[in-house]
Amino acid sequence: MTVSVPYADSLAEALPRSHWLDSPDAPAPRPALTGDTVCDLAVVGGGFTGLWTALLAKERDPSRDVVLVDARTAGWAASGRNGGFVSSSLTHGLGNGAERWPEELAELERLGLENLDEIQETLTRYGIDCGFRRDGKLWAATAPHQVEEVRALCRLAAAHGRKIDFLSGEEIRAEVRSPTFLAGAHDREGYALTDPARLVWGLLDACVRAGVRVYENTPVRRLREGVGTPAVVLETPYGRIGARHTALGTNVFPSLLKRLRLYTVPVYDYVLTTEPLTGAQLDSIGWRGRQGMSDLGNQFHYFRLTDDHRVLWGGYDAIYHYGSGLRDELDQRPETFAKLAAHFFTTFPQLEGVRFSHAWGGAIDTCTRFTAFYGTALAGRVSYALGYTGLGVAASRFGAQVMLDLLSGRETERTRLRMVRTKPLPFPPEPARYAGVELTRRSLDRADRNGGHRDLWLRTLDRFGLGFDS
């Protein structure tokens, strides 16, 4: 018996790896650490958080001896697998910020826009060519109840000094042609797009040129307090690092500080990219502005054009595996790829016949408040930032600044923020964790299918400021 999977043919030649990382521009891995070494600052993690921390540390004090280590290669995990959306938001969107830190939201929005400006300036100063385009973002309402959600977003932005323009159905379809778009919104200042892998590699090169010592394929097995000097010791397979201070940018991976392990869960997100579109295919969808886009479902899609005219299409399913499962084989999920393909052709029926070139997944460090949290350990000698919940390409730079501020011991406008000084509620242990996540996923799906109506479970989570997102 043959079971036909809709649009399976479009996935037949899709490579099981990130489009961004599948590039001849990928640098050769740097050697692992062998033997013992000492430094002023050790940075654990070679994704965006770690790379920004190392580079900013050298910019603050060029004489500081900085070592950066990664368990594999820089950017191999979330930093090289995301959609390349560079958001100014430090709070996972205006709505989340207004719910949690209303008294700080104007300041958080200002700091977020400044952070985005500084990222753009840094790329220019270091000559990092990563396809950075500050063309803004479009939101598309694809269900009647979402039209009012779009209007509410625009009103909320205006109330906090931001301008997000409402677009009628005709106006958004003039930007990007899809029969599913009923209305939309356009943020012209708070979003950019980038090639995330090239951004990683550019930051890595800038770190090395600044004098950061980088060791790849160097997992840290244990962090412990030193006796006297150095204050912190990191144990790796072939050597140890003694450091005055340590910054942890390990995000979705189990923290070296065990007390943090219940604060995040790994949620798998999946992405497709098409083959390069022809001129006629591009004309059929419009998209002259090349803005990043997403729809407004609880289970939402995000999509964009790449520099070589592919459509990147990701999101919707957010998959948690029992026991905080985190394994390479979970990066592939054919049932989700088939679902994404079907949704893609519903959105863009004029692209029928297009094939997908890459299909991949990766884990997001999700926390209950949807945005990063920060802190210190070992009497202020270790700092951490984690829990970006899928919106960390730009926010990771802010997180790096916070970690360095905390290690310095000086109060700054960042460390005074209540958002920085507080933590999310932890997830419960298993089996309650898995049951709670699955119940939330099912309730979100029902809400999307029932005019946005939130059931008793979702309303209870809202009341206590809890949630599950990607």
C-alpha cells in the first residue's frame, strides 16, 4: 500500500542541513585546546552571545586576554540555523514587554534600537559582509481575528514611541502577493535581515584580529571555583583554562551552572529553503522591498528572501522532547517538513512546482518569559545570559553587554533594569514539564483554529505570566 504525502516531491532533493552553513565560505575549524592556559576572561560558547562578548570585551579593554571555546565550531547550533531576522526588540516583541515591564518599555525600546544601530556600525567598522539589510518587517494577518490584532500592535507601538504602520489587505498584497493575506503591519525601523552564518564568521574573524584566542571542538566538561588565582577553572578534554572571569553563552545546552537547568527547555524549530527562484517566479510574488515577514498565528511562520533569491520558510511546529531531549537526530522531522511545504504552497500557490533545496531544524532556548535573563555566580566571577526564545540574533549583543557589566561590578543603565534584575519562573521537573508543554501546544493550536479564543489553560498561564513559545 502506498501512502501519498502532499508535496513530498518538493522535498525529495532537500539537503538535511542549514542552507546558511552549507557554504564554501565556511572557515576551517580552529584547533582544540591542548594543555593548560590562563586568561583574564574565558567565554564559553561560539554563537552570537559568546562572539559578541569576546569582541566587546576586547573593545572595552584591548589589553584583556580573552579565550573563547566552543564544543564544536562557531555558529554550528542556533546561531547558524535561524532565519536571519535581526530584531531591535529586547523583550520578544512589544506585547510581551508591555505585559511584563510596562514601566520600562520605552527605555527598553530605546536601548534595543540603539543596539541595532550599533550592530550596523560594527559591521561597517570591521568590514563584515553578511548581507545585512535594514528593510524592516511585515506582519500578515491570515485569519479574520488577526486583523484586529494587527491594529492593536500598531496602537501599542504608537503608545510607546514607535511607529508601525497598518496595511490594508490591498496594501500588504501590493507588497507581497498572497491570497491568504487579509491585512498587515510594517515596522520600518526595528528589523534587519542578515545571513546568520556569515555574521558568525565575520564576528569570529573580528575576534581573532582583535587578539581573542579561539579554540573549537573544545567542550567544557566542568566549571569549578579555583583556589586562589585563577578564580575560575574550566575543565576540557585535553586541558584546563584558568580565568579571572568567565562568561557563559551556552544558551540551549545544559548550563555549567546546574541551578539554571530548569529555567529553559530546548524547543525544536524547523526551516525550509527553496531553490533559487527565477525572474518570473519572483515577479509572481512581488516582494520588491525584500522585508522579512511573519504571520500572526500562535503557531506562526516566518519567511524571507535570501540574497540568491530563495524563499526561507520556517516555524509553525515547536517541538519539545521528553526529558529536554537534545540530539542531532532531532534536527530532522519529515512530518514537520511536509507540513511546512503544504503551508508554503497555500500561501504562495503561484509557486507550485518549486522545490526545496534544504530542510533543517535546531533547538531554541525557551524560557517562561520568552526573553533572555541574566545573572552571576561564584561571587560575581561568572556571568550568564540565556533564554532568548528564538529572538536572539540582535538581543545576544545586548546580553553580552549585560554579562560584561555584571562582571565589572559597576552599575549601568542596563543592570538597573528590572528586566535584567529578575528571572523567569522555572519549568517544573518531568513528567509535569512535558505534560504542561504538550497541553499548551494543543491549546494554542485550538486557539488558532477557533478565532484566537484562549481556553482556560491558556488564560491561567497568562494570569501567572507563564508561557511556551519559539
